[in-house]
Amino acid sequence: MNGNCRTCMQNQLGFVLKVFLLSAGLSVLIKYVLPNLSIPATATNALIIVFLPTLIMASVLLWRIATTAK
């Protein structure tokens, strides 16, 4: 049982490290790359930015439901 717990902790540590590195990379992207893009401040762009994550998550969850139902 001791070895199993060690493996579990290593898996959790790996997951936390991956999330940390992804978060750090996203932060660098937002801070240094995105300000160089010239995206006009329009209502359409604001709606796209607000609703795009929701639409992506909804489509991924619907795809998972469809694949597990088969």
C-alpha cells in the first residue's frame, strides 16, 4: 500500500506541475504577446471573447456525451 500511495502522490505532483507550467505560459502569452496584436474594440469582438470559452466547453462536453453514449 505504501508504494501505491507514492505513485498516487507522484501522479498528483505531475498534474500540479503541468497546470502550473500551463498557467505560467498563458500568463507570459497574455503579458508579452497579446498587447502587440491590434484587435479593435468592437461589440462583436467583445461578444466573441466572452462567449467563445463557453461555446468551446459546451462543444467538448457534448462531444464527450455523444462518444460515451455509443
